[in-house]
Amino acid sequence: MTPEFSRPVMAAQIGQNETLRTISATPEECAALSVRLGLPELISFSATIRLNRKPREEFLARGEIRARAVRTCVVSLEDFTEETELPFTIRFVTEETPLQDDEDETPVAYDDGPDEVLYENDTLDLGEAVVQEYALSLSPYPRKPGIVFEETVEDEGNAFAILKKLAQKN
């Protein structure tokens, strides 16, 4: 199945010099992505990407995602518009990409480094990769700016006493 925002690039098209790409979602793609990401609406979605070829069929993508989405506040249940400008770094690798540069060297640690995305058939899908980065950045508990959760505890002690007071209020 083709992703909602697929922007394939053939690995052979990426030379030794940095390649710059700008990708933007159409209104139809934004609508499909909003369903996938569980958003009331994705108003706009785009990314600027700088691609660099590395040794051993590895590619490094750096750039910025720009998105405008409608979110629902978990406190007030009001919809609000959230603007996102998200810098990212993605390492495109194949299953055969080694974790070390030379056999005699210590393996490279990518724990704090870029996210890794597998590519197959010599095709990097820039669109799907940036959608995944954006999805990971979304707060599972969005709050409208200025909204504060106020917890009120009227009576401590017996749970039945608290329930009795609540019942008397209604």
C-alpha cells in the first residue's frame, strides 16, 4: 500500500554533493494524513530536506518540517490550531548497512543520533519518513495555550464521605 504522502527518490539521483528537496502535501494528502494521525484537521504539511550520500549506500537527511494542525485540548476539549516547526535528522539505511565504518573500529553509536529509516529497491521515501518524524513529535495530550488544569480536592478522608458530598451537590 502506498503511503498517503509518498515522495520517492531514487538513490541513484543523489550525488556526492548535497541535494535540496522541498516537499508539500496537497489538501487531499493533508486530509488523509489527518485521519491516519488522529487529528481533527491537518491544514498544511511540508518539509525542506538536505540529502547527503554517505559511504555504503547510506544517506543522511536533515531539514525542517512545517505543519499546521487542528488539535483538541485534553483539558477544555476545545479545538485549537497548533503550528509546528520541527528540525529533524534521518539516516536512511538498508538492512545490510553495517553499524561500523571499518572492521577494526568500534561500532558507531546511534542511540542519541538520527532516527533510522530502512529503504528498499534503491528508493528513499522522503514523504513517509517526514510523516513518521512528525507523528513521533505530536503530544499525546495536547493543551490549548493558556489552559490550565485545576484539580480541586474538597475533602480528604473516607471515599464514601466524598461521594456523599458529591451526591448532595446534585
